[in-house]
Amino acid sequence: MVDTLGLLLCVMVTAASVQDRDGAPPVLALLRQKFSTIALVWADGGYAGRLVTWAGQVLGLDVSIVRRSDDLRGFVVLRALPWERPEIVVGVDSSPQAHRVLEAAFTEAELRGTVLHAVLAWNWPHLSGFEPTVPEEEHDQSHVLKEILAEHREHHPHIPVTADVVHGHPVAVLREAAAGADLLMVGSHGHGTFTGMLLGSVSHALLHRSPCPLVVVRSETSGEN
């Protein structure tokens, strides 16, 4: 038995003498045991009859008999599964502009009905590169992100939010986080955790390297978005 993407959910091996209709009940019972949230199962015409009634009464499964015409080829996914849900990635730092970027991102996620993935990339610039991370510093950055998100989550309680703190260069971190996303949103400038590093340089680099559509939210002083 497979899902609408063709991914295997469960399988049962029976003797060749066992008819499909006789082998279906234990397969459906196994499906119900392993995947308690499944409510609808599509089956071909060979399973019509008592199986439909039995599955509904005993397992609480709606077995829907489907047939396709001889000239129909392939299949169409009729519903979006949880891992297919669209996502907006927003880059967050500790600058005052972070709230403006987040408000724009929450509003866009609400309009689109998407998940919002907030990412705070951090590292400490050093003459020889970037300092390695330590657990205490990463915990501090996690607290910063939680505090920044708190107010916006309160105003947009229905938006599903995921949050990650990642040690690394913000351009590389945001590019990786946005791979497969519907939209990436960042601010245009402002000093944050990275002393001496303008977020404008990050947004400029992402204009040329973003793996998905990019929105750059300008600061209030610029009067532009």
C-alpha cells in the first residue's frame, strides 16, 4: 500500500492462492495500526463490496472505490501532504530592523497560508576567519531569537513557526535554509550580532545567489520596501 506520492506505507506477503479481496483486511488493519490518522483509502474496483462496509465499521476507514478510464495515464496528487506545505524563510538578526522584517514575513505567511521558518545565522568575525562556536554562545543566540519572535507570534498565533540558530556565514546559512522554500525574506542593512558587518552586504549577495524568490525589506528611514 502506498500514499499519493507513491511512497510505501505497508506491505504484506501472501501465498499466490490468496485473492486480493481476502488479503486486504489484514493489510488495512496493519495500516490503521501504523498510521492512526489516515481516514481515507482509495482502492480499485476489485475491492468493492463487503470490504468497504467492514473497513468503515471495524477500522473507521473510508475505503473509496475509484476507477479510471482506459485512456487515462499517470496520476494526479489530489491533496497536499504535510511535508509539501509551502514555506517562507526569514533571516533574523539582533538589529532594530529585525522586527520590521519579521512583521513583513508574518504578514506574508498569513496571506499565503505558509509555514514561517525563522533563521538566525551567527558567527564572530576574526582576522583569520570566524571563531568556532561554543554551547554557551549558541544558547545565548537561541534566547535572542526566541525573544525577537515572541511578540510577533503573539500577534499571529495561527502562523506555524519553526526557528533555527545556525553557526556560520549568514549568506551560506540562509541559502541552505531557503533551498526548496517559496520565498526568502531579509532586511537591507543594520548592525546586529556581526560587529562591522552590514546586513546590506548579505542582502546584496543573496540577490545574486538566492535559491528562491527573494524579498529585501528596507529600513523605515529609506521609505522603501
